[in-house]
Amino acid sequence: MVKSQSDLAKTQTRLSSGKEIVNPSDAPEKATAIQRLKSVLDKHESFSENVEGVNNRLIAEETALKGVNDILTRIKELAIQAANGTLGPDDKELVSIEIEGLTQDLLSLANTQDVNDNYIFAGSRVETKPFQDGPDGKIEYFGDETRNEVQVSEQRYVRFNRTGTDVFARVVRQSSSGELIGKGFFEALRDLAEGIKNANTDAMNQGINDLDQASYNLAVATAQVGSEMGSVETQRVINEESVLQLRTALSNVEDLDYSKAVTEMQKNMLALQATQSSFSKISSLTLFNYLN
């Protein structure tokens, strides 16, 4: 009778929990398989979370880069317009003022933050505003050159950031003596605005050349973001399929077959009732009943 009560209690516990294995001792081999599947599933779900984080970061970069491209296109239009000689001094000053304003817009985009308030173009120094005024009044880069990667599968890592110097790279100029000279991105834009204001043709032509270099660097960064977003989307699909397969396998091992368990509980109840009935009859017998 005690065994029947124990069997019934175990079945009722399984029904209330919805699990085939309540205690590891019930089926050690299945319990081990369940723990192994859960461990692998946790890892793949972690990869899926990484994929989502990378995707959000890349979306922020893509949006910022599109804004930068639009502004550089506008600045180049203004520079070409100012360099063709049809504008008077007052008009050129107005163009110079607009370029200065657009440069401030670029600075704002260079200091873009993601949904976690991290600066996306600062390398690993995500809490430091990457582009600020330096001691000499020029805009300087205060981030670093770290290019971060995150694991999105057992064997794959995806890069998810560009540094400030990747996107807003220095431009290279050639002096009259043939020497190559590097010029900061924002410093070059300032020189262009000054050249237009002063009607300096050489400075305007140099500024247009600087803009071509800046646009090329931006195109490279944009292509990288697009490639990484494609890789992330592919990995997202793979991870979703893997998680689904693992959950199905875990369900097959861990989840309770309710119809089978209910049938088993009914059998246990009948066995217990029969045992209790037999025990009641046996316990009421005396030696005289037996002799008769």
C-alpha cells in the first residue's frame, strides 16, 4: 500500500509540474541529457542576444553614416558653386557660414550615441565623447583605435564598430615640394570655409579634393556596415533555427505526455484502492475466522 501511495504521488507531481523528470534520480540518463540540452540552448540564446545587440549598433552606425554622406554631398555642392567664380564676396561669405553650420552637424553625427548611450565612433572608450575641442581650439579625436568583435555563433565573430578615425579620417595633401601632409577631417572643413570666405581659389580646390577623400573613406565605412548587417541577418536566421531545434529536442525529452500520465495515475489510483480494500479485509480477520 505504501508503494502504491508513493507511485501515485510521483505521478501527481509529474502532472502538476508538466515535466517527465522531476528529480534527477527518477531517470539519471534523461536528466543528464536535459541538462546538456539546456546548457547548449542557453549558449545559443546568448548568441541570439549578441546578434540583436550588434544589429542595433549597426543600425545606429548606418543612420549616422547616411547623415554624414548627405551633409558631405551638400558641402561639396557649395564648394563647387563657390569655386566657379560666379558668386560675389557676400554670397561666398554666406556659403562659408552654411559650411560652418554643416560642419557642426557633422560633429554632432561624429558624436552619435547608441540606445545604451555609448558613443559609437569612440572605439572602446564608449563613455568618452570622441570628438571635442582640443587645447589649441582644433577638434581632436579622444577615442581609441579598438575595433570590437562579438561572438554570434560557436565559430563566428562579427565586427560591430568603426572608430572615429575610420569614418572621419585625416585627408592627405601634397605640398608644392611634393611632400605629403596629413590634415584632420574637421580642420580641412574649416580651411575650406575660410578659403571660400577669402575667395582663395587654391584653398577651395584643395577643399574639394579633401571632400573627395572624405567621401571615399565614408563609402568604405558604409560598405563595411552593409556587409556586416548582411552577415548578422544570416546569422540571426541560423541561430533562430538552432534554438527552435534545441527547444524541440528538449521538449521531447523533458515535457510530460499528459494522456499517458493521466492513464498511469488512474492505474495507480485503482491499485491503491484495491490494496486498501484488501488491507481492510485482511486486518479484520482473526484466528477464528481463519480456522472456520
